Amino acid sequence: MFFKLWKRPRPAQTAAEALYAGAVAQARQPALYGDLGVPDTREGRFELYSLHVILLLDRLKAQGDQAAETAQFLVDRYTRGLDDAFREMGIGDLAVSKRMKKLAEAFYGRVRAMDQALDALPEQHSLEALVERTLFEGDPVAARALCGYILQTRSSLAEQPLEFFLSGSVTWPKI
């Protein structure tokens, strides 16, 4: 009995698992690739997975200890998901650690850049430049369309009660 209680996941961990699953499902929406033109490549998928996790982290930011704990578990789960993907592709242990280091640096760079771009709102130039640089390689029209989705999603997440996120629930907007 004692060991079952000891091994039971923390509520923040359970919430983070559900939030991560929701972010992955949203990042896999065909409309993001078809209607908004995100390249359906390994890099494009990485950027969309990262984007949706970053939007959740943005929503949880500065919302108290439980939100901070949930955010940390979310980052841990995101990292574990990348590690699992490499291993499923048959990449060996030594190569996985090197690639994970590069992806972690890329992810944290995206987090910092997105924070700066979102802090600059309502001026959207920084956000458009970030999206164009990371996803569309010089296609400002496609970047603007995805920025519209990002802003819509951020607004939708902000309208949802924090308790939803802390219980692992999230409702993503239609694309």
C-alpha cells in the first residue's frame, strides 16, 4: 500500500502528460500543414510541437507554484518525447545525447525568442520575423498566416481558467 502511494504521480505530472498529449495532437492537425503551409518535414513538425508547448508554457507563466511545477513537468515530458522519437528512428545512445543537446538548445532559444516576440505585442513584426526565420525561410505571407493562428491560440488559452490547465485540460482553437 505504501509503495503505491509513493509511486503515484504528482498532480502536476499527470496534468503535464495530458497537456503534452494535447499539444502533440494539435501540432499534428493537417490544416497546419495544408491550410497554413507549414512544411511537413521533420523540422516543420519539431517547430510545431515546440510552438504548442511554448504556448502552454506562456499560459502557465507567473501563475503560481502549481503552474510552475506543471510547466516543468511539461518541459520534461516534451524532452522525453524527443528522446523517444530518436530512439524509435534507431539512433544509438551516443548520437541521441548529442542530438538532444542541439534540440534542447534550439527549444530554449525558441522559448526566449517567443517570449520576446510576445512581450513586444501588439507590435507583430518580431513575431512575424521569428516565424518566418524558423519555419518559412523568407515567405512573409505564410509567416503572417501562422502568426494569426499563434495569436488566436494564445488568446484562446488566456481565456480558459487556469484550473483547466492544472488538471490537464486544454481546448485548442479551430485552425
